[in-house]
Amino acid sequence: MKVILLDNIKGVGKKDEVINASDGYARNYLLPKKLAVEANTENMSKLKARNDSKEYKKDLEKHEALKISEKLKGILLKIKVKSGENGKIFGSITAKEISDELKKQYKIEIDKKKIELEEAIKTLGVVKVRIRLYEGIYGELRIDVISE
């Protein structure tokens, strides 16, 4: 009997996968516990609609990530900090501060977890930071750390 899984089942399959299960296993376990539904035409069309919706959302997210990537190319984010001699700053600039300043100055929201810093910024000057926007899409942001 062909069924569509509604949940991930170890050793059987993943959610939204169409599998061929034995009649007894499907009728006595999968269907009563609502782990699967029968793969009839109605349920198959619902699955196709769900998959199309997911694909459409992914395309929108990818398109949005590309737009943000283009915006980031032209931005020089200025962050003012207190500094001592030799161009060293007090404390450091973290991903959260970069995210907050980007939102405040340019109204671009980027999650701090997506900002890739090898280590926190501790000196004055221009620094390039890589930002992970989507699977395989990265943006590069230039940050100008200036003294107050």
C-alpha cells in the first residue's frame, strides 16, 4: 500500500515522502497513529501543493538574499568606538553590534549568527566581514571602525 508519511520515522522514511508499506503495517500502525495517510489522488495533490509552496518560499528567500547581497556591496558601515593609543579600541566589536548598527543606519536586518567573524574586531580602520545570507549566497560588508 502506498502511503505519504506525515512525520519522520526512523528506518522507514522522512516527512512528505511517498513509500510503499506493507498493508498490515500501514493499516495497523501508520494510519491509526496518524503517522501517514493513504496516497490517493486527493492526498497526492495536497502533497504537491505543499511542496510547490515550499519551493516558492525558498525562491523568494533566495531572491531576497541576492538583493541584500547587492545592497551590502555599496555600504561602508561606520561604527564609532572609544580607543586608546596605537589604534587599539577598548573592548571589541562583536557580531551583535554589527547587526544592530546595520539595522540602525541602513534598516537592513541580519541575524547576528549569520555574520562570520573569525575573531572580534579590536583595531581601528576598515575591515571586511563575510555574511552568510542563504545557502551558497554570501555578502561582504565593509566596516569602518572610527574613534569617537
